[in-house]
Amino acid sequence: MIRLSLAAFMACTLTGCENKNEIPGFNAMEKQVTRTRIGYGSDQWIEMQNGIAEWERVGLIFGYTDDYEECVKAIAGMKAENFGREYRCVPAN
């Protein structure tokens, strides 16, 4: 067990623990959105539930008078095209 843990640690150290599926720049954008609201109301993330029941951020609604209302409208359009998925609006800031 110790050898396996050591091997995992070494592999992580050598590769920098990169997530090959991570979108370059997403973390920086996420931090910026969290700190800076655009407009008067809270900006809204559109999240989609993936195949293993995790929520993934797939869109950002901002700049409307009521960002939540616009988020709900956007989700309605997404559900019309992909009715098998679950979506939700989540405050971004």
C-alpha cells in the first residue's frame, strides 16, 4: 500500500497533477466571476448534471436586469433540445 501511495505521489509530482480534461483558463475565469458581478443582480451559472450525477458548469448568464429569469429561459431552450439532461441555475457571485 505504501509503494502504491509513493508511486501515485511521484507520478503526480512529475506531471504536475494536470487534469487533461480541464479547460485552460477556466479557473481564472471562475475566480474573476466570483469576485466581480456584472450588472445589478447575481450572475448565474448554468449547470448540467453529467452521467455520474456531478454538476458541471456549462454556461454563464450575466448583464440582464434579472439574470436568474434569463437563466431559466436559457435552460428551457436547452431542455427542448436535450430533454434527457438535468440543468439548474446557480448564483455565480
